Amino acid sequence: MTDSTQRQQWADHRRDEAVALQEQQRSAGDSHSPVAGPLPFSADDLESAVRAERERCAVIADGWAGEDMLKQAFADMTEWELRAAAEVARAVGRSIRGKTGA
């Protein structure tokens, strides 16, 4: 099973759960109400959670574009190699954010 298929099945499952919870709440009547909001990654905010996770990953990639981080991790690299690694890290960050180009 591919990752995209698994993600789609998980999203479908979360939507099904949200529908079931709404039906459960309707059947409980007016005298009952939820005591907490939706779960952090419920169908209500799955899209925003995906965006937030992409941005978190992009920030990590951006961190690897910093000279200090690269020198600490790869002390034996030449200046040219460090510049190339920094550009790769910036490109990864742009790619995660869905941006292309320089």
C-alpha cells in the first residue's frame, strides 16, 4: 500500500469518526454537550495540520542552510561544499513549502 493511499484511508477514517461523533451528539439531545473541542488532527482541521507540519519541516530544512549548523555537522567540508549544502537545504525548504525556483 502506498503512503498516499494510507494517508487517504486515514483521512477517510477521521471524517467517518467526525460524522459518527456528530450523530452521537445529535442523538444525545440538548441536555448533553461536548466538554472539549475536536482532536488536534480531526477532520475539522486536517488541512491546517498538514500545512503546519510542512512548515515545521521546512523550518528544519532552512536551519540546515546556516553556516554554523553545517560546519558543526560537516567540519571537514570545503567552503564550496558548505555553500552547496546550504543551497540544497534552502531548496529542500522551498520544495516542502511547494515553491519552486530560486
